[in-house]
Amino acid sequence: MAQIDTSKVSRWDQHGREHVVRVRRTGMQRTIRCDTCGWRRSAQFLPWLKAEEHLAEAHQATVDPTGGVITERRGSVRNL
């Protein structure tokens, strides 16, 4: 059986543009990379949360294409 080692977090900004951060797994380590700006970061824990935070802070991309909306309050990001 093939092992899936990449996933993505996508959000839309207020102008309808999609922004994507890809999460790649290599063993226990995960690397996150933004397709829009090239930002990269290693993240062993909670890489998807860090990806959502980057999209909200750097690109104001907070609309979840699966239907949830992310809002920023007091510097934290949470699902409604």
C-alpha cells in the first residue's frame, strides 16, 4: 500500500483568491510551504494549525473551502 506523505491546507481571501500551504511528512518531521509566497517552516507538531495561522496572517485568507470560516481574535485563530 502506498504511503501518503503530503497534504494541503487551502483558504480563500476576501477577493476570492485561493491560497494553499502544503504539509509534507518525512518520518516524524513535517515541513510546511506556502504556494503563494514560498514561506517555509519545519513543524513537528500541529503543522496544519501553523499553516492556517500563516494563511490568515500573511494573506488574510480565512474562508475554508469546506464551509468553515476562520476568524482571528486576540492573535489566535479558531474555527467557528
